[in-house]
Amino acid sequence: MQTKAYAAAAARAPLGPITIDRRDPGSKDVAIEILYCGVCHSDLHTARGEWPGILYPCVPGHEIIGRVTAVGKDVTKFKPGDVAGVGCMVDSCRTCDPCQHDLEQYCAGPHSFTGTYNGAAKGGLPNTLGGYSKQIVVEDHFVLRIQHKEEDLAAAAPLLCAGITTWSPLKHWNVGPGKKVGVVGIGGLGHMGVKLAHALGAHVVAFTTSDSKRQAALDLGADEVVVSKNADEMAAHAGTFDFILNTVAASHDLDAFTKLLKLDGTLTLVGVPEHPHPSPSAGVLIFGRKAIAGSLIGGIAETQEMLDFCAEHGITSDVEMIAMKDIDHAYDRMLKSDVKYRFVIDMATLD
Amino acid sequence: MQTKAYAAAAARAPLGPITIDRRDPGSKDVAIEILYCGVCHSDLHTARGEWPGILYPCVPGHEIIGRVTAVGKDVTKFKPGDVAGVGCMVDSCRTCDPCQHDLEQYCAGPHSFTGTYNGAAKGGLPNTLGGYSKQIVVEDHFVLRIQHKEEDLAAAAPLLCAGITTWSPLKHWNVGPGKKVGVVGIGGLGHMGVKLAHALGAHVVAFTTSDSKRQAALDLGADEVVVSKNADEMAAHAGTFDFILNTVAASHDLDAFTKLLKLDGTLTLVGVPEHPHPSPSAGVLIFGRKAIAGSLIGGIAETQEMLDFCAEHGITSDVEMIAMKDIDHAYDRMLKSDVKYRFVIDMATLD
């Protein structure tokens, strides 16, 4: 089965229209007509070949919301007409210890999980092709139920990556009422971190490098905003945070944030910087039994939990809709942080 | 009250005999005649002025075992003739949240905890003076019961710092049966880490840079020994450790060890290197929800728990006894790792 898509033909080529093959749905597959696809920084890094091992043509996109058009005979969770989502993963080994514990994102099988794009494809295709396309076929285990209102569907798309990437560490490190939680960086990930930590009942402090983002961060649900370049403002919070979620993937001083943790606090990174962060101080960790940790997206069951929580609480991403043809311009704007806070492609514009 | 001691008069001076003042025991104080004092790397760094803020004359020593000679009227835990120990702390604020939770080592009071040496002394004295002395006076809360056999007392002294510094993280990170635990560096701290992790029932892997230490590490209780310079040997353990205790305070590649952690594993540092470790990889942490943490000695209740455990299981440090006058030579040998594994001063030699 063939479908329209938008692809980078090579590392430095602008994206353009292409026709791609999708496998015929197997007994456990769900075929989805894509309505919306969020635009993640990973899309940009991959399409432009900034990461190693990218295969071309490359169709990015892993914040997918669409409508089910067909299901295999063994699929019971979905039926044609349902609204469904697909995130960063479309397969994993399903048998390793992490997979058996709903932690497919940490699949310890021979190939780790299969990314929604640039992963190892099934059915003889060379690599998985993502959500910048009209149709996708995914095994039911990796398809999510979407219970948001019809008018919220576009803004729900970024929950599939930005949402779960922030939700998973917030939940893992027990963020909730009575906890003081920081979110570093108020962009695509960070703005979801603020919304979700707030909805989970924590006292949320947003850290930004820009004084101009204060009001916007408050509007997202932050209880306080700290401009991280202001040493006095930072020092006033020393030793007070239970948990800090650091969404900034650019190299920066982590000690500035570990110093703000209280005893047994954790600073969790969700982004890999191109150039390493300056070496963090062992002393700051030792004199407070603090930790620097990492977290990767989230498992499928946890993603469903997050989506259901967001539907119930009316939480979506703040998005700017774009047409498919404007994707390269959107990438350029993302590089300048010129988006509040996530681009979403209206896939109707691919026709 | 005056007592004989051994002190550094200045940063680069050799240590020599001195007479020092001890406060008269107050109602909650315990006066102890010191029998043995272990020699910690911190003693060396402090005596030789390698750390900032050292006051002279400096009397090091915080692995103290001795006999109670007098107690204040409100002391019920000890009586004259008891064997007692003093570790790294002789006071703390006692009212902050960490102190209230038996975590005096993380005292959040205005002055943190009071170190056994180079801390802020009570009674108008300029700075606390440690265990390289014949007598010490310490408030009962910071005095430990020692239940080891008489012939084990010298070898029990290093438990007061090396023992608790390794015990506390092993317990905090739930080391026990069914857990695969690494101990990096087989020196004063590391050899206690191996002994304690083994006694706690874990599968213990000792990491050393030297092939020549294999048998010695097995003798300490390691189930396996890995020479960390051997990449193949390291790779064979990738993703398999629940916890790794890193006792090496010299700058080294932490990624080599975080790569060996399994999902949700933690690498805990207990030493502050003079030059920072190379910046650890965020990606290794993220793709496995791993953490790099720190840990500082242990609380008083936890130190008592460790001492009681060690007495019950016949665990002591492996020590080499020295005379007080040989302390500078012992420091020089420590710098060459020429000790298996801890020097202990026989305080009878101070007469």
C-alpha cells in the first residue's frame, strides 16, 4: 500500500513530497490515517543528518494523531473510526525484562526499541518512516487511545513525545502534592513539564534564561519563575528542590541546579547535548546525597496513562499549526526557539 | 584539662608532639582515653593543607576507639571502662530536618556538622582537634558503642570512617541478596565496601586498575574481580549492575562504570577528586534511567547499626599498626597506595 509523505532525500536536502510504501496490515496491525503530526527537535536532527546512522529518504514525525481506517483480525483495542496516537516507538522485543515491565523504551533486546522513524522496519522495508505522511501501519501494542475532544486533537499530538518525555520522570521521581519541582527550559518539552507537574499538584518553579519568558511560564502553571542567569535569584532557592527536570539539551552548568536540590534530590536530564555539559561537581552530589539521572520518553502503558490524565484534565500542548510544505521554515524557527511551544503539521495540507 | 597529641603546626610541616586542651566534660559529655586511631586520606589532605580553610595547629584523626574514663551526669549510654568510638562528627545542630531524621552528616544547620577535627570547637577553643591524641571529650550522642572483641579493637577503628562511608550508600541503595554490586577501587574505603557488600549478601564485583590485586580482592570477599583497564573484561559486564560504589577520588572516566549499570542502576561517588572527573555522558544515563549520585559518611544511628553488624559478623578492617611518630612516613606510603588497607596508630606509642 502506498501513501503520500514528506521526506528528506539526503542530509542537507530540504524536505519534499514523496510516495512511500506501508506494509499491508497484519493480524495485529492498526492502519491509521494521520490527521496531525507534532514537530520534535529529533525530527530536525534526524532529517538534517546531525545524528549518525540516518538512512534516506527519511520521513520524520513521532507525535502522530489520526483516525483508524482498518485493523487486523486479532486487534480488539481499536476499530475503524477511532482516534488513535503513535509516539516514538512502533516495536520492541517484547520479551526482555524491561519490555515485560512496560518499559519498552529501555528494551534490552538485540535491537533496542524500533523508532517510529529511522528504525529497523518490518516487511523487508529498509527503515521505518514516520508521521509526516498520510497513512501509517503500527502493531496495536504501540498504538494509543486518544480521548481528547475533537477540537483538541491537533494540540494533543505533542503529548506523544514531549508529553511522555516529561511525564515519565515526573511520575518516576514521585512528583505530586507537597513536592517542590523545578523545570529547566521552557520550550517544547519544558512547557509540558510545567503543565504536567502543576496538574500533578506540585509547587512548580520554571527556570528560564530569559526574563521575557516570566509571564508565559506563569501562564503555563508555574508557581514561580527563576531567571537562571540571576545568581541571587538562584541562591534564594538553594537546597530546596525535591526534583528538577532539566529539558535543556544545550551544554550548560549542571551544578547551578544540583545546588538547588535538597537532601536526596534528583536532577534528571532528558536531552543529550551535542557538546557535553561541564563536568558536574562530585562534592555537590556527595554533600547532600544528590543524584544526576537521565530519563528516556516513557513506556506504552505509561503513555496511555498520561494521555488519559491529560484528556481528563483538558491538558494539551500549546501549538502553532503549520502546513506540510513549511516544515523547513519551521525547523529554522525552532532553532531560534521561535515557537510557543510546538509546531504541529496539519496533514490535510499534504494532499 | 590537657592531653598529649600529635599535630601539624603548619601546612607543610611534619607532624610532631604537642600538648592540647580538652574541655572539661559537661553533663552530656563522654571523656575517652584513645587507644587506637585509624589514618584516613582526609587526615593527610587536612594536615598538609591541601584543602582550604585549615587551622593550625591541626590534630587529625577521626577513626577513634578508646576507653571511657568519665561521663557527665546526664549520660546513660556509657560508663567508665566501656569501649567507645568516635567517627567524623562530634556535633551538629540537632534541630534541622536531616538531624531530626538521623542524618547528621547532612546537617542543614547554619554550620553543617562539626567535624572531629578542623571543626568549630565548643568552649572557646578555636577548632576541633582530632584523634591523634590521648584523650578526647565528645557529647554522648556522637559517641558509639563498640562491641568488637578486645583483640579486634585496633582493626575496628577504621569502621568509624571507611566503614560507615561505604556502609551508608550500600544500605541506602538496598544492597543485599540478589543484587549485583560493584566496588571501584580496592583501598581503605573500597576494601571495606567489598567486605560489607559481601556480608550483606550481594554478588560483589571488585574493580581494580591492577591485575596484581585480583587475589587480594577475592580474599576480601569479592565474587569476581574486573581489571577496569581491560575493555573486554568491562564489556562483558555491560548493563548488569544494580549498584556500583565508586571509592576512587582521582579523576577518571565515569562512563566506563555507568555503562555497566542496568536499568535504574546508580553509580555512587564517595570521594571528591582534586581535578573533576571527565564530564559523564548524558546519553548513557538517559538510555537506562541511570543515575550518578554522591554519599557522605553516614548518620550516628546508622554508624551504630554498622558497628553492631560488624561486631556480630566479626568484620574489621585490614590494618597495619604504626607508632605515632611514623605518621608522616605512613602518609607518604598512603600516597603510593602502599598499605593493605588502613594504617592504625597505636596511641600507646604517643607516651
